[in-house]
Amino acid sequence: MAGSHGHGHTPAAWTGVIIAFIGFCVAGAFMVMANPLGFWAGMVIIAAGAVVGGAMSVAGLGQKRPQPQPAQAES
């Protein structure tokens, strides 16, 4: 079962998650430093990760959707 599904092992998923992780690190660091502007910059980076990952998925670098199989008539 571990290898039966893609579960986001695509360039789009990896890129989006890495960008979002960097955003979380930036936001967390600036939150500890009590710098609201830096915190919100980190939030923007997180949103950018979602946008980049989604755009890459639309461009064909995401997980392929399964094609519906036509129903077979019983004879």
C-alpha cells in the first residue's frame, strides 16, 4: 500500500511545499523577533508556495488524474 498512490511525489508538490516551509520559517523567526512586517512577509511567501505549486500542477508537473474507465456491458 505504501507505493500504490502518488501522494504528492511530483515536482509541483515538492516545490510548493518547500516554498511554504521557507515561508513558515520566515514567519516564525519574525514572530519571535516581534516584527509584524517580517511575519506578514512570511505569510506572503506561504501563499506564493500555494500559487507556484498550483501553477506547476496546471502546467502538467503535478499528479496525473486517473481517467475514468468505460463500463463494460455484460453479455
